[in-house]
Amino acid sequence: MAVNPTLAQNIGQTFNFALYHRPLHPELFELRGRRVVRHESYELEYWVLEGGHALRFGSGSACYSEVVSPTGVALPEGNVVSAFPCTGEHDIDQHFPRDKVGYITTIQSETLGENLYLATHAEMLDYAREAEALVHRWDTEMGPSMSIVDVQRFNKEVHAQSYHLLAESGTVLRTQTIFEQRA
């Protein structure tokens, strides 16, 4: 697997992030996997895409959706809370008092050389199997790629970690998200 230098320089054009104050419909995406976690007072539906993911958190009448998608995927423009290209590191800490919902996410992207990318891919595949995470794998001319979403449910919050590995650019994108119910 050789990293395409043009793609590696354009890491910011590899993924986009958006947080919505609304549900998004699965018809907008080419879903590669789907799961739902329910608790007595909230629900999280999560989807894995080729090179991305979507999370839909609902609590009472409140609904928030997080999307990380490859550049070029058309996303709705209405009810966007935050949106940006996934370059470097980002931290978001949003509170929605009216809905009694808190949202925290950390996003980190990096470009790895061939050997480190392949080692990271193998390590993340082992992690996904052990965690029984939602995974989509695909091969490209440049090597193996993969998207992973792993979720942990708690009484008042739900945690989601995602990992997107793209062989074409040697890119690894990690997100850690918490949706929480607040009093």
C-alpha cells in the first residue's frame, strides 16, 4: 500500500462533520450496518457508512444527529448546529438546556505512513472484533479500509467511539462522542 501524496495533503477534504438538531433519514446514506441501543429514557441509533458514520440520539421530544461523512456526500442544510471539515483536532461541548441534553465530542485525524497504517488497521480490526463493534471493511487498490462504531450505554448517557481508516491517504480519523441527559 503506497500513500497517495495528493490525498495525504488534502486530509481536510477526506471527511466532514455535522451535528444536527433533527433526525436524519437512512435514505440519505448508503448504510453498511445499523444498530439501535435503547434505554428507558433515551435511544441511540447508529449507522456505519463506507468512510463514515451517523448517530441519532433521541430523548423525549429532543433529537440530535451526528454525521461524519466522506467529502462529496450531500448532507441536508437545515437545523445544523455545527459543521466543519475534519482536520487536525476538534473538541465540541454543547449544552441544550431546553432539551436537557448535553453533547461532547472529540475528533482527531492523522495521516500515517504505510507500515504504521497497516499496523493500526490490524490493531483496530482486533479491537472491533473484541468489542463486537459495528464494522464495515472494504478493499481499494491502495489497501484495506475500514469504518468502526463502538457504543457503550449508561443510565444517563451513551458513549460512541468511531474509527475510520482510509488506505488511499493513510488517514485515520477517531471520534469520541457522549450524548447525556441533564436535569
